[in-house]
Amino acid sequence: MNASATPAFREKYGPWALVAGASDGVGAAFAETIARHGVDVVLLARREEVLRQVAEGIRSRTGRRARAVTIDLSTADAVDSIVDATADLDIGLLVYCAGSDADYKPFLENSIAAAAAMLQRNCLVPMQLAHHYGRAMAERGRGGIMVLSSGAAFVGAPNMVAYGATKAFDMIFTEALWCEWRDVGVDVLGVVLGETDTPALRRIRAARGIAGPDEPVPGAAGVDEVVTAAFAALGKGPTCMAGKQIRRGARLIYPIPRGALVRAMAWASRRRL
Ligand SMILES: NC(=O)c1ccc[n+]([C@@H]2O[C@H](COP(=O)([O-])OP(=O)(O)OC[C@H]3O[C@@H](n4cnc5c(N)ncnc54)[C@H](OP(=O)(O)O)[C@@H]3O)[C@@H](O)[C@H]2O)c1
């Protein structure tokens, strides 16, 4: 990733960023890019040793501070623990990545407990974190929030009933928040991914017998491509279709770009009040 420390970035989004799902894939790449822009990072994920190594790598390559917090984001007390672990820090940027679904099966073949845990991790926790850290950002008049969504948010489809619904929540949530906070200096961005070659996707494909372990995903976007697209879009609009593949798909499904739809909706709802 080609990024170097920029005082303007640190001033707007520093001094600390919180990255949820930072032990591999898109989240780890976001964390490293943020650190290269001069902002210290708090990394959240479940695998303690993997997360420790990612933090160590970021420290040694960027010279920024990196705090690793081991946590399961699908548990009820996740937000309280995160708030405790960051009580001494000013969080200026929240990036919520953790969200993929390994259970690609019909609705009734998955347990309701697994679906509820996904709802917790993909919807409730990012909403609670946005409420907590976003309030401080709004009071300071600066900051940013990015939440990862998916092409699965566009249209309901089998085998990802709960997953697609949580990703639709994430997309609408960020668009609406963007409308409310765009005038107070807090940049909200929904980052919508199509198929992206991450360790999580490789594991899912291997578990389903589609590919061998660690086999690259043909035709998928690269992690750097989507992170670069998200950074370029931060501060410019409510939703970023991150990567060539998802941009093409979104253009077919939405002849009117989502950014224009969101602006039109904001205008129409203001007129009605
Ligand atoms: N890859 C794709 O093709 C694709 C396509 C569309 C949308 N997306 C979206 O892009 C985002 C990133 O996807 P990804 O492929 O990188 O896989 P991911 O599984 O969403 O993210 C992997 C990261 O999340 C952490 N994580 C997962 N569950 C967690 C939990 N319960 N608590 C704490 N950390 C957790 C993992 O660390 P630990 O295992 O150490 O906890 C790892 O650091 C997701 O929101 C996904 O929905 C991805």
C-alpha cells in the first residue's frame, strides 16, 4: 500500500483509530494504511497471537503505536470491553470490518443462535460503537466512520439470508448517518465489497470444497484495491463501491447511483418535516 504520513489525515482522523476485525484481510490492511498515514491504531479480533503479530508488524513498519485487544465481537458485552480498553484514547476513526459468514447454507440449516450472533457482530456492535465514538467525534467536529458491507446487501439471495440482511443494515445505517453528520465534520462511509481475495474467503471456499487451502480466488478484487478505493472515497459520499467488479454490478442494479438516491432522500425528508 502506497501511503505516507499526512498531517491533514492525522489532524482529521487521529490521534487513534479503532479497527474491528484487524487480524487479517481487509481489516489488517486498513490498520496498516491508517498507521502509514500517521494515526495510531487499536486492533480488535479473536485470535490473540495472530493479532499480536499484526500489531508488532505495524509498529515496526510504520513507527506508530498499535494496541491489540482480543475480543469476540459477537458477544453481548463486546462494546463495554472495547470502551474500557480504549478509555484513555481519543478515537478519531472507526473502521468496522469483521462481518463475513462461513455458514453458506439454507436458513433452517443454520442455528438461530448463529444467526443472532451474526446480527450482534454485524449490526448491533457497529451501531453501538458508532453511537459511543461518533458522539465524541461529533462534539469535536471531526472524525470518520467506515463500515464494511457487501453486494449481498443489494438483493436477497438463498444461503445468505441473515448475512445479506445484516449487510443491508450496514449500508442503510451508514448512508443515513452520513446524512446526519456530513455538516458536523464527521465523515461516514459504507464500504461495499464484491468478492475480495481475503484469508476469510479462502477459508470459506476451502471448507466448501471449492478450492484448496490458501488458493487465490480467481477474478476477485485484491485487498489493496478495496482499501485504496475506500480511502479515496472517505469524506466524499455515503457509499463506496470498492473494486471494479462491485462497481460494475452496482451500475447494473442502480442506474441512479446510491449517492444521488441518498441525497434525494435527504432532500425529500427535509421538505416533509
Ligand atoms: N471477502 C469478500 O469476498 C467479501 C465480500 C463482500 C463483503 N465482504 C465484507 O468485508 C468485510 C471483511 O471481510 P473478510 O473477507 O476480510 O472477512 P471477515 O471474516 O469479515 O474479517 C476477518 C477479520 O474479522 C475478524 N473477526 C471475524 N469474526 C470476528 C468476531 N466474532 N470477533 C472479532 N473479530 C472477528 C477476524 O479475526 P479473528 O478470526 O482473529 O477473530 C479477522 O481479523 C466483512 O464485513 C465482509 O462482510 C467481504
